Amino acid sequence: MPRVLSETDVADFRERLCEAAERLFAERGPDAVTMRQLAAELGVSPMTPYRYFEDKDDILAAVRANGFSRFAEALETARASVVGARAVGSAVGKAYVEFALSNPHAYKLMFDFNQPNTEKYPELVAAGLRARKTMTAHVEDALKEGLMEGDLQQIGLMFWAAVHGAVILDLAGMLPPGGSQQLFQSLDAALTRGVRPQD
């Protein structure tokens, strides 16, 4: 008979399982990973993960929700650390790149995988919405200060595409060390000039 697990036991195992899943999903792709492989990774019986998650998609949703939440927290912290839209934009861009390079497995699952039946996972939906909001908040600051003009969502997508592209090149080893930070700074300056109010 399985022993009764405390809330701490459950939380600890879920965290360990999610950490293993994050790495395996990113390395092999979600379709190539099974619940049996995840159990073997942790040295438990094949049925043990089912005590904590409904299925593999449930684990993947938890991993991605956690990644989005940590990502949003990093960007929110950066935004609150400085004053003025220019400084905020620079700090948020730097935090974005640092998070991606420090958490490549999570980043890949967050942005390179389309979760099936997302509506089944409200925590994932909420975390994703929070992350998207943090990626456009600094643009909203710049618009309010009159440093840019245009559509918030469109400008936000342009900045996201720029930093995401720099990160992907860096993660693929196609930039020199520190290249994504330098490239983003150049792209940031160019994009800002392009959406600056015309005199």
C-alpha cells in the first residue's frame, strides 16, 4: 500500500519530475518522451508519475507554466529596477536575454512548442498571458512618455521578434559570446528610432 504523502512530499516530487521533464522534452521533443522514461529518470516505478499528473501533457503544461511565470517575474523585476522608459526598455531586454540563455530548456518549451488543448490548463493560460504582458509593458511606458508612437501590440511584436531572433541565434551557437545582448542593443536602438514620433 502506498504511503500517505504530505503536501511537501507531493510538491517536492512534482518539482523533481518537472525539472526532469523540462530537460527531456527540450532535448528529445515532447512526442519522443514517455511517462515511463520520466519515471526511469527519477528512479521510480512507471506508475508513480500518474499519482501526481494525469498524463504527459499535464506535466508539459506544468513545466511551461512554471517557465512563463519565472520569465515574467524576471522581466517584471527588471522593469521595476530602473526609472524612465529608455532605461526600462534596456533593462527588460537584458533580462529577457539573460533568462533565455540561463534557462534554454524552459525557453525552448515556452516559445517553440504549441501546447495541445491549452484551455484545459488554466495555470498555463494565466502564466502565458502574464508573460506576454511583461513583454509589452516597457513599450507601453515608452508610448506614454512620448518616446514612440504607434500601435502597442504591433510595436511589442516587433521588439519581441528582434530579441527572440537574437536569442535563437545565440542558443544555436551562431553568435560570439555575449552576441545576443549586443545584437539586441543595436536592434533596440534601431527599432526605437523607427517608431519615434516624427518632428
